[in-house]
Amino acid sequence: MSGIDIDWAPAPLWLIMCAAVVGLAAGAYVRSVVATFSHTNRQGQPCPRPTRKLTLALVELATAALFVLTVWRFGANPQLPAYLFFAAAGTALAAIDLRHRLLPNNIVLPGLAITAILLTGAAAAGTTPGTSLLRAVLGAALLFTLYLVLALISPRGLGMGDVKLAAMVGLVLAFQSWQALFTGTFLGFLIGAAVSLVILTIRRGGLKSHIPFGPAILAGAMTALLLS
């Protein structure tokens, strides 16, 4: 059950259209974040790595599509701003991880803080603020601990960026429900395993290849959130 008692119903058409417009605007910002992201060299100097225009366009469209789906699923509810922010931040992180094999702290950590603030506001506006917020905190701690243990066991498979991202994912999914948390976690591992298997099958990676796991975590989380 959701921490905020709502009756599921698709959002009205006008709200979905607004979501598309706002989603395109948010997508343009996400696109700029992905485009300007850079690594640093051994001397600590920026090393820009340009991203293809087609990839940037897909990032923008993906953000808008997620906004539409999220608004269609949840309508004008208190938790909507938090979920929309999570969709935008998640799209940026997935694109950067795919390109650079990295989940940068300057996006993950502020994203976690902003998500927590938005969910706190959503809980305060709901009918069971203590229950939903406590569950979110416990879910964040649970998923963070799980990924930390896995990262320590297999550092080649998971990085600390994945561990920090897991806290944000756990916060969002557990706020919705325990079922969403368990489903999203399972789907994240399932998608990650499927992608790894495909890469190994087409021989574009070996057993020691580093395959970014962030996009799988985020894809599983958004799928579970929308289907919860």
C-alpha cells in the first residue's frame, strides 16, 4: 500500500499535455547537464568528452516521456514533484553512466538531498506522514546496505556510485510501498544481468569488462514505480 492513500486513476488530458511541455523543458536542462559533464585528468584538469547529438536528443525525449508517464500514473498528488525530479535526475545519471562509466557525486548526493526534501513535503501533505516517511528512510538504509555489501564483495561489479544511488532509489520506492521497493530492486538486478548476458553473447565484453549498473538500477526503479 502507498504511504499516501490515493485512488489510482489516469490524469486528465490537460495535465498530461502540461507534463509533456514541462518534460521537454526539463529534458533540455538534463541534456545540458549530460553534454557539459566531463572527467578530470591526473592533474585534476577538466577533460571534456563530447556526447553525440543523437544521444542528447534521446536524453531529452526520454525525460519528457517519463514526465508524461509519471503524471499519467500519479496525477496531481503530493508525491508527484519528488517522482518527477527522480525521473529527471535518473535520466541524467543513466546517460552519464553509460557514457563515462561513472555516477558523479555532484549529481547523486544533491539529488538524494532534494528527493528527501520533496518526499518530506509530500508526507506532510498526506494522510499518513509518519508511516510513509519512516518507510522511505528504512528503505533507503536497507538498499544502501545491500548494495554496499555487494560492492565490498564484488568491487568489479558495483561501485560506490551505485551504492549511493541505491539510497536515493530506496528512498523513492519505499515511500511508495514496500512492494515497489522489492520489485524495483529485483528488476534492477534482472535488467543488469540481461544486459551483461547480451554483451557477453555478442562478444563486446569479457568477464572482466566493467558494465555500468546505474542505468539498470534506475530502469528497474522507474518501472516498479510506474507499475506499483
